[in-house]
Amino acid sequence: MNPAFSVVFLTTLIGAGQGLVLGLFVVEARAAAGLLAAPSTTLYVAGCVLALLLLAAGLLASFFHLGHPERAWRAAAMWRTSWLSREVIVLPAFMAAVTVYGWAHWQGLPGTLWIGGLAAALCLALFLCTGMIYACIRFLQEWATPLTLVNFTLIGCASGVVLLTALAAALGEPLVEVVGAWALGLTVAGLVTRSAALWRNARLKPRSTLQTAIGVKHPRIVQKAQGFMGGSFNTREFFHGRGPGTLRAVKWLFIIAGFVLPLLLLAGGLAVSSPALLWLAVLLQFAGLTAERWFFFAQANHPQNLYYQAVS
């Protein structure tokens, strides 16, 4: 597939915002149970504001993928059958819940844990909708696996909790070590499941062949031209035009920048109590996960590429 940077940034940004809100809710739930020292109100308010900025930036990026942004409201019309329509509905509902959650903490209102629980439920529903948009497409074998949903959730949670760790360190909160341990664990889990998806996809056998694509059974078929003088919507939309070397380079880039180096920076930042190293981990991980999401889209091989293999 040809990765659209609007969707790359959409999924990366809202994933981090979702992970941040889930982290805040878990912190509050554990504090309410006496398992964690209660943080200041500032952490909740700043965390919600930061999450809303990430969600709003992701939502804004999505509009650049629309041919007619003024018709964006129609995307919600097929909610009974479309995971995309469900995502369009759940995302603003989640943003509204996060807004109320942060405002309730700012005003010192009771019942913030229940509001946070609602926001967390909507957050998980949003992960489900976003992941299933791609996992439900059966003819794209690289996406049609439960690992797609697992990776969207774990990678979003990892990036959000790494951000929560850096925020807590900047505010001088006493729970930095605990949240940092969560960030380390989630990043390792994300690396393991993403590596599992890479291993699986590298061993896929295409269900279609050039013979089945054009309906000819001859054992040796070579395409020389498309039959017209240039590219088409099909060749632009469903193929990225990059070579195998580029894909390999991007794969190792996101593994190192999105997982390995952030783990080292997190461990170092927690060991020496350095907020600077933690914020560096946030920035580096975001760049790496942007590359990961580009690779996720680029690796999917649309069956129509069997037919459109060459341009005359």
C-alpha cells in the first residue's frame, strides 16, 4: 500500500494520547486503592491537556486524507458495518470524556475515578475500532491478524506511558519510578509483539499469483506494460514505489528508534533521575513509531499489484 502521512500521523498521535489517558486512569485507580502515592492535581490536568493536544493534532491530520473535508460528517453514517465509522464516532466521544476528566480534576470535583473509567473504556473502544479497520481486511494478509489489534494497543500504550513518565519527572512527582517501570514493560511488550508480526509476515505465502490475477494458466507470464502510457489511481494508491532496500532500512530504523533506544534512554533517565533523558526518549520514540506506522502500511501488498507490475 502507499502510506498516507495523514493516516500515519493520525494513528501515531492518537495512540500516544490514548496511552497517556489510560496511564493517568491506572495511576488514579491504584492511588484510590492505596497501592500508590497520590500524585498532584497538576499531573492529571497537564496530562489531559497534553492528551487532548495529541488527539486534536491526529484528528486534524486525518482531514488531509479527505478529498472533500466538508463531507467528513458522512463518515459516521455506516456505523452498523464499518469500523471506520465507529472510530469517527468514538474518537470525539473519547475527547469529550478526557476534557471532562481533566476539568473535574482541575475543579476538585468528586467522582473523577468514575469519569476516568468512562474515558478508559472509550479509549479501549477506540483502540479496537482503529485496529479493526485494518485487521478486518482479509485480502491484505499482512494486516489480517490479531497481532494488528494487539500492536496498535500496545504501541499506543507504550508511547503514552513513556510520555506520562517524562511528564511526571518534569513535575517532580514521586511516582516516576513506578510509571517508568510500566513504560519499560509496555515498550518491551510492544517490541515482542511487533517482532512477532514481522516474523509472521516474512513467511506469508501469497494466495494470488500473476496467473490468477489475469485468468491465464500459462506457467511463465511476464508483464511488459500496463496497456497505457502512465500510472493510474491503482498504481499510486496501492503501491508505495519503494524498493526492498528501503523497506529493510525503515524496518531497522523503527526497531532501533522506536523501541531499543527509548528503552535505553528510559533506563538511564530513571537511574540518574534525568527528565532530559526521559523527554529525549519520548521524542525519539515518536519518530521511530512514525516510521513503524509508515512501514505497517507500506508492507501490505495489495493483490492488484500482481496485475500492475510495470508502467510502459
